Amino acid sequence: MNVNVQTIKNDWSEIPQGLTWYFIGAPKTGKSTQASKWHKDGSSKVVILDTDLGADFVDGANIIPITSFNPPMRTVLDKDGNPIHERNGTYVYEKQEPIPPIERGYYYRTGADKGKPMETYALTEAIPWLKKNWKSLPYEVIVMDTIDQVNMWIEEIITQEAGVEDISEIGFGKGWSIARKRGLNSIKRLQVFCKKNASDLILVSHAKPSSTTDEKVQLGPELPRGFASALLGKADIIGYTTANKQDNNYYISFLTYDERSVGSRLIPLKQKTLLFDYNVIADTIKNYEKNKENQNASTTKK
């Protein structure tokens, strides 16, 4: 078998595909709105795994409402309304089945179906469905909004499994370690799937309230430190989002320094603060070579 060694030559005339973007920012800084249309063709190519149930007010967004990590279960009843029991060796238990998505207790908050029951899904239902049907679906971008909520669900599951009230009660930080591993495995599998299909993955997090360490303001996602660090290491582009009160615009910063979990592997975006808009980001990348040539030409003339 021969191994093909590739020599990388970046072409900035188009945005690379199969990227993992990570948007971090305070609430109401445009994260869901901008993520919902993060494609050259707009929202028609983007699907949101809406774990925060906040994207239903974003016009044009394609959302899958996610209300749990695993599907909620209920006891299966016989025709007389009595629980059906099953046996596993000497252990007898009540048979369980997933509650149908339309019966999970959620209702539309807006639109023509306002007040009617709404189908909601578990993350372990929605992601396998997307993977199975991806080739026939019109989407090219998957948004996880927010990863913070996913982590909370995982921590709740681990707490229940351990029979404690809070994950901190599991000794030696083992609870958080298990949660980090499960969360990362879920994101890694989704990330690998997106890369294989040249599709983008966007992770969204709320920003942790800023704190000061060694007289420096620390900025990062509202996640446990170990999980946050691992996710940040997996992302290709990390942007910190803000809302400007003076011009009423949203901005995204790729300015990086030690105390700030922000940055970009894409050279055209490094150390820049731009309008939080896909077309602005795309134009910045596409015009990188042209601007560099102009700067070189100007330097040569001098």
C-alpha cells in the first residue's frame, strides 16, 4: 500500500467545509439568529438542534425541538390498564416504552399552531435520524444550540445513576469526569459525521460570567472547565459574540490571548472583530488573498 502525502495549499476563494464553529456569548447577542442562516444559501441549508427551545422565534429557522438527552419513558399497560411485567432472570420489572413525541407535554408558542401539542425529541433520537437521512435532506449545517443544556442533561443522568442529589457528591470529581467523557463522545461522533460529509457543525454556548484571575478577565463557555477545554480544542473557529448598544449591531471577535477562549485556525479571521454575519465572514475570507496582494504591492512601492 502506498501512502499519499498531501502538501497543503489553501484556497481562500471559498470557505472550507466540514468546519466546527463555536459561538460563545451572553444571552441575546445574536447567536441563534446568526447560526440559523450560517451558509451561503441562508437558513434553507441549516438545521438547529434546539435544546434551549429558544429558536422558535427566529424567522426562517429549521429547528428540531430537543427536550432531553434520552427519550422519556412510560410503563406499558395491558388492555385493562394494568402494568405489563417482564422478567430478566430473577428480576421482574415493569415494561417501559418511549413516550410518543407528540405526548411529551410541550406546545407551540407561536405561529399557526400556537397552543397545540408540539412534537419534541431526545438528542439520542434526533441525531441518529439526521445521520440516517442526511443524504436526502437539504441541509449542510448542523447547529447544537446550546451545548450547555446538553451537559446539564448528562449531569442529571449521572446523578440519578449514582443515587445522589448533586453531581458534586460523587467523590474525587468522578461525576464530572464521567459527564465530560459522555459529552465529548457525543460531540466527537457528530463532528466526525459532519467532516465525512463536508458539512459544518456549529456549537453554541452561553458565556460564563466573567471573573478575574491574576488581574485578567477570564472569558469562556458556561461549562465545567475540563469539558469546556476539550470542546474548545476540537473547534476550528471560536468566536465571542457581543451586542453593541450604540449601533444596535451584533459582533463576533476572534481576538485571542491567554485568558480568552477565542480564536481561529483560518488565517483570514485571526485576531479580527467583525460584524456577526455569515456574508461578512465569507467576504473577509474570500478577500484575504486580494488584500494581502494589495498590501504587498503598497509595501513594494514604498
